[in-house]
Amino acid sequence: MGEYILRTKNLSKKYGVVYAIENINVEIKQGQIYGLIGLNGAGKSTFMRAVTGLISLTSGEVELFGKSGVKALRYGRERIGQSIETPAVYPNMTAGQNLEIQRKIGKVTDKNIIKGILELVGLGDTEKKKVKDFSLGMRQRLALAIALITKPEFLILDEPVNGLDPVGIIEIRELIRRLAKEQGLTFLVSSHLLDELAQVATHYGIIDKGRLVKQISQEELSYESRQYIKIITDNTGKTISLIKKTLGIPKLKKPQKMNCTYMVIRKRPGK
């Protein structure tokens, strides 16, 4: 992991006297899939809009690709693909026709890119179908296709699997993984479902009532989420020996305080 793709410093947005987000400090490095977790209304979308410049800041600073300032942010945001708000589409046109318009707006010279992106997001068989006849899930896929049309280096997705069926959710999840691995894309993905983000994210930010409560890696989250057994004992040493012998555990960490009356044994998931 090298350069920072995104860093925010005390990022705040206030509407009237109420803060939608307050003093948010996030760091995302190249290649990471950063999952932003929070309940509906926690401030996830507001944070994403602030990063992409869709709303103005009350205070704080955004740094993209290692640079800040008006000109640097303008250039940095050209390297971002985003699906935060419902993209403006022409309902009487097909997905391909809509992407052609987005290609021209984004000044993308490769005219053959559209077919590949439609196949990538699972809309390759919708050549004649108009967007007005799309399901919610298909619209979600089209929004992702639009975000990819400019070949971004950093992709910001707000609830990307909303409205998708289980098969569609798996496909989008695998697509995010593949883009991160094969093309080196960096992701900021929001969701209110930790179980879903846990399938794909490498790092997490937990947001609640506009404040970033915690940042944690996938490994740290896995450790903290492991099941455990609490054992109350008046002889820690003998208890450890008995556990090792009975359960066949060769290595068992001793409690920091050997005179404690209980000990906690953490278990690996599924063990």
C-alpha cells in the first residue's frame, strides 16, 4: 500500500445548527476497499458528497491523491467515479445510449468501452431495453456502469447493492473485488449492513450520528468479532493446563493478570 488516495481532516457539514457530519478524519490508501458502516441517516452519504464536491463544507479539509487546494481537488475529482445520487439518465434510451452520452461528457475517446462495461456490470443483454423499463436492480447496475465510464482510479459507491437480488449482490461483490485486484482501483463503499461489507471490505469506518466512531482493519474486526468462552476459576494455572490437555490446544495465551478469578478464551470463527 503506497500513497493516500483520500485523507480528510476534521471534515464537517452543518445544516442550520445541526451537524450532518462533524470532525470526520478518514485515511484511505491505494488499493483498499474501505467500507463506511452506519445506520440510515448516520451521515454516510453526506460524507461522500463532501468528498466529491457535491456539497460545500462547513469546515475541514479534503485531500485527494496526496494533494489539497481548489485546483488539486478539481483535478483529483476528475479521477473519481461515483454513484452517490441517482444519476441523470434518459428513460427513453437504452443503457448503451445513456453510456454513450456519459462517454462524451467525460471526454472518453475509446468508443468501444461501452460494450465492455455493460458486460462487466451484467447489462450486456439489454441492448434494446429502455431504461424506463429497468428494475431497481438494473438501475443500480447502470449507475455503476456510469461511474466506471471515465476509467476512474477511485470509486465511491453509496449502497451499491440496494435493490439487487442475492445473485446480483454476489456479482457486484465479486466485481468490486476483481476491479480492486486486477485494476488496482481503490473503493469507498457505504452500507448499513456490516455482514454485507464484511464480504468485500479490507478496512472499515464506523459512523454514527455524524461522527466517525472507529476505524478498523479487516483483521482487527475479525479478531474482535470472534466468539469466546468465559471461564471463572480460582486456579488459572491448572485451568490452562486442563484446557490444553483436554481440548488439544498447544498454544494458549495466559491472562495478563495471573491472579484473576476468570479467563476468556477466544475462538476462531466456526471453531
